[in-house]
Amino acid sequence: QIAPEVEAAMADLQSIIPPREKLFSFPQNVEQLASRAGATASVSFVGKESAAAEDSAGSNMFTVTAKGSFDNTLQFIRDLEGRREFFVSLDSVNLTRLEGQFNTIINGLVFFYD
């Protein structure tokens, strides 16, 4: 039996965390986000999926490889963190300058519910 407070909290979370099926569009969504910020990006899911449970959201680990100017890259990272379609947690961001461009590797989690 789940307490009413937990059920209410889960309903709130499900209103901001997308269903698992929506994750199929996550890579394309992130690539478009980078393009709008003036950068390029590619996304891959890595590792094993963490399944959703009654009391917690599921998650998938992902890696984004991006390239762009410093300002464009920062805008892309801000946009990715503030994205409404997906709830993400960025674990690490590594910026490397190479010939006037910044290569960026972002590792994080994207959450879902079943």
C-alpha cells in the first residue's frame, strides 16, 4: 500500500517526467537544441537502463558529444539543463578547446516513467 502523500508526489513527478516511449526522440531533440544554439551534437545512450519502480523514476545514462564556439556551447548546455520535454541530470561536462572551437563531452541521466 502506497501512502497518499507518495501517490500525490508521484503524480507531480509524472507531470514533469516523460513516459519511456518519449525517450526515442531524445537524441534528435538534443541535436536540434544544439543546432538552435549554433553548435552541433550527437547523442548516445550508454550503460544499462535503470527501471522505473512504484516509488522512483527510471533513468537512462547518455553521452552528448558537442562542438561549437564557447558562447554557443554554453548556451546549448543551459538549454539542455532547462529543457521542459525531458528531465535530465548532468553528471559531468568536459570542455576542450581545439582550433578556436570547443569540443564538449556531457554525461548525464534522462529520467522517465512507465
